[in-house]
Amino acid sequence: MRIHIATDHAGLEFSEDLQKHLRDAGHEVVDHGPKTFEPLDDYPSFCINAARAVVRDQAAGIETLGVIFGGSGNGEQIAANKVRGARAALVWNVATAQLARQHNDANLISIGARQHSVEEAILYIDTFINTPFSFEERHERRIAQLAEYETTGLIAGREID
């Protein structure tokens, strides 16, 4: 599987360890930066680039997911979710990693590098990668509604104020 990675300065060392783990597990890793430590860097472009690549690869039929990091993971998740078709979930334990895939068919996860050890992050990432989407009708319906709103600003049959 292809895994797109992005971070900010807070997650740079963390990201390097996780990329090694993913490569050792046989995944193709694409690093969207940063490449060097810059304490005043700005994460939005790195995370947006990773999210765009995930969405583009999935549209092309390539098996791919994304993993993004920052101090808390919050801003990185917000940045990725600005990309049409990206469904980035903030993950902080095994259950949220599983549910991100099972219920939301998330295609990216965001993890706080200052909140978790490398070992915890590896567990969350492996869980995310290895958990399939449930394909339950209710989850497919909800994801379709989100995609419809993202595209049109409406959800058919639902009131949006």
C-alpha cells in the first residue's frame, strides 16, 4: 500500500521513525515534508499536499492512505479536511483508529506527536491500515451525505440552515 506522510516541525523526528516502520512493513511511503527541522514552519501546505495525493491516488484506483502528524494533530487534521474528498480523523487510541476506518472510511489519520510515543503511534497506524471499511449502509449513506455537502452545500432531503 502507498502511504502519504506529512508533518510539521513537532513531528519531524517522529515521522522519520514511523516512515521506517512503514517501509519495513512493505509499504511505499511518500513524504510530503518537511525535509528539515524549521521551528517556525507552517504545516498546512504539507498536510494539504498529502491529502491531495491520497485523494488523487484513490481516484486512480491506487490502494493508498495518509498519515499526518503535528504537536497535537488537530491543525493537521483540519488542514487535510480542507481537501475535497479527504476524510482525516484525529486518532488518539486503538478504538479511534478502528472506527475511523470501519465507520468513516477515513483515508487519512492525524496523530499528535507530542501526545503519544512512537510505539503508540505505530499501533494506531497499523490498526488504521489493517482495519477495513464496514460497508454498512448507514455508514455509506452518511459518507455520501458529507461528500454531497462538500460538493453542493446541500444534503438532499435534509435541512441545512
